[in-house]
Amino acid sequence: MKGLYVLWVVMLSAGCELIDPNPGPEPAPTATPSGAGGVGTTPVGGLGGVQGGGANGGGGGGAVDPLVADGQALYMRSCAVCHGADAQGAGPYPQSIQGRSGIGPVVLGGRGAMPGFAQLNNDDIAALEAFLAALVDGGVGGGAAGGGGAIDVANLSAGEIYQLQCSACHGDTGDGTDLGPQIRLPVAGYATWVIRNGREGLGYGSPMPAYDAAGLPDAKLTEILTWLGRGPRPTTGAGLYGQLCANCHGGDARGGPVRQSALGEDVFEVVREGEGGRSYGQRTRYMPAWSRASLSDAEVSLIAGYLRSLGGGGWDDD
């Protein structure tokens, strides 16, 4: 039961790795995806099968135990990506967990490659167990999402897909959690590589599984990256550094999980030239190059000023 461990742990280290303005040929950005104004927390289709329909809702279905409905909402948000929409297994966890009870210790504390969800409480665990039991007992009309182990994303908006597949680890709006890094303003080329190839946890405990085009079509992936890139843009050096650099160089700029300290860098030169081209798999050798269209001289100056305030050399504004 782990969310898409970014859509990068995605797109993992946003910053240097996720904000590549020159990623090479990419699909043209789509129009603003439906629901792109913000990601809600309500599961897609009014809980799908709980309402008697498929992943996008539907008619019919009798009264459902509210505890089961709550359990399905939690399950679709945090578990379905790895365990399948009907809990019969999907992706990296193919075994069925239908009818499973006594799941509290594993859900809260994690086990093996599965992270713990310490934010859940005993009432949440009871709701999840009620939902899993209802799948076996026939108490969920139409199955968890209309049947099938995988979530059909064809008719979902970018925000809805993100909520189902990414938010459990990366937060409702991509700002990160203890399970995964912030992934706002993603580097399209690098983020795509990570999603398609997966990656190790690098400080977040569990690795992120790979998602192929069958489970997440290219067009939908582009919509999600576009949606993540349309959030508010920081206007301070600290804010810009936090979103573009910190995941690689560390919050204090003294070194992070994949890059060395940024305090002694000629910021302007490094930002404009980058490093490693498109060698996305060589994480310690790759850094994107930003054009002025994607990161202005004024913004680079703000970042440099922030690094100077931390004791770095930064970049001479003159």
C-alpha cells in the first residue's frame, strides 16, 4: 500500500533532477487538463464500485456500510496503485490482499519495500479492513473500481490520476511528504525517465516502481507533468532554491542525496550550462541546463543571493 513512490520518487529529487527546461524532444504540452486547477481529495467517480459503478461512477447499487465506503476512499488513495483497484494485486505487489485482516502493524510501520503510513490511525485501519472484507463478502457493488487489478486512467483528468497514484507519497499538490520528495515544477525529461524506469528510495525507504505506457499512457503522463508545472512559482531566492535545487543539493545547500554542496558554485554558469546532457541514469553526473526562458537572470540572481546568505560564494551580480 504505497502511492506511486512520484511519480518520481518522481520524479525523486525535484530540483536539479526534475526541472529540466531542455529535456530534448518531448510531446507538446496538452491543454490545461480537466481538474488542473487543484487536486481534490475525493476518490474518482464517487468511490466507483461503492456507488455500484466502475472507476468513473455509475448507477445502481444498494446502501453501503459507511465504514466500507470510508475504507474504499482510503484504499483508492493510498493502496490501489500497488495492490490493484480490486486488491487482487497489481504492479510491484501482485498478490491478492482481499479479505486481509490484522493489517495495522504493516500499514502503519511498513514492511520490506512497502513504506509505513504513520499518518493513519486505528479508525482508518478498521475502515480499510472492512473494505477488504467487503470485497470477499460481496459488500462492494461492482468491485473496487469496476473490476480488474489495474486502474483505468483513460477517462481520468491529470489531477485525478495524480490523486490516485502519486499523492500518498508526494502530497496532495506535490509538495512532498515523509514518504517522497516534493515534485513541483518537474523536469519533463528526467521525470519521464524515472517514472518509466523506477528508482531506489534514496532516503525515503522504499523504491519507486516503474510504470509502463500500458498503465500510464504517454499522453496522461504529459498531462500530469504539465499540471505539476503550473503551480505558483516562488518569488524569493529561498523559495526558488527549495523547489529547484534542494532535493539534490540539500536544504542547507551543503550537499544532498545526489549532489555535492552548492555553496562554492558559480551559480550562473552551472545553471545555464548544466551537466550530463540527458544522462538521467547517472544521477550524480546529471544536472539540467536552464534557458533564460525557463529561469530568468533575475531568478538566478535571487538563488545566488540566497546561497551567499548561507555562506556561499554565489554569483557576482555585477
